[in-house]
Amino acid sequence: MLNLQTICLGVLYSGSKSGYELHKIINTDLKHFQTASFGALYPALGKLEAKKFIVSDGKKNPIQTSSLPKKIYTITENGRAVFEAQILKTRAEEKLTSDFLAAFHFAEHLPAENIAALIDSQSAKLQEEYRDLISTPLSRMSEGQRFGIRYTIAINRAATAFLKGEGRAIQATLSRRLPKG
């Protein structure tokens, strides 16, 4: 499994980055499969540093305006070896956790207006994700990165089509049920 630590190693494999740069890459370029808050990122970096998979320097960058030095993280040879081993262990497995789907598992306990709101909210979220995905600059990406974006677009399109058909059908079915009483 590619956890946050492994993702950090993968990003650092291509060059040294500050914590802010790592955060930005993970939450923009990789957001279709991973996101991370600063509260999750910095502990992950600390663990990688403790294991000697990365090193950091706290030198003040000459163009830096803040008084605190910005740490620049660099992957070590051990870190490269760990990343390479982890990426080789990757299986064709996707895990989906979804509050949206969990709510539908218990949809018989929801009022019809909540079901409609969930479907509308998920549709809007999918549309926003689609706009983000199609605006990704594919020409600056590796073939593997382009594949990941295109695959995510295909999943997004399928989910959108499913919601338009099946989502509205379940909404209609559940709104016709008799009130409990």
C-alpha cells in the first residue's frame, strides 16, 4: 500500500522539496489518489527522517522572507531503496471509503430530501473533480502520470453517468415509500 510516507518518498525521489512544496504537490498533482494536511504531512516526514530515509536542512533560503528557516527534505539512498521496494509491492487494489455510499447503505432511514441533497452534492463534487482533472497539464507529465489522470477521468465519467441514471432512480423509489408510523 502506498501510504503517505511512501508518497513523500516518491515525490522526493525526483528532487528535494520543502514541506510546503510537498504539501502542494500532494494536494494538487496527486489529489486524485492522495491528499494530506500539514498535520499529517509533517509527522510523516518526521518518521521518515527518524528512519534515515530522508534528511533535511534548515538553512535559510536567501529569498525567503520569513524568519524561520525552511526545511528542505532530500531522499537518502536508503529512502530510494525503500521506495523502490514499496512500489514493487503495489497490487492492483483500490480501496474506496465513502460517506456518500455509507449513507446510501442506510438510505431507508433518510428523508427523501436528504437523499436528493446527497445525490446533488455528489454530482457537484464529481463535476468539480472533472474540471480539475481535464485542466491538468498532461504534456508536462510522464506516461504513467497521464495514465493515472486518464484512468481517474474514466472513473469520474462512469460515476457521473451512474448518478444520473441509478441515483435518480433510487431517489424516486425511496421518495414513494410510505412514511413510518
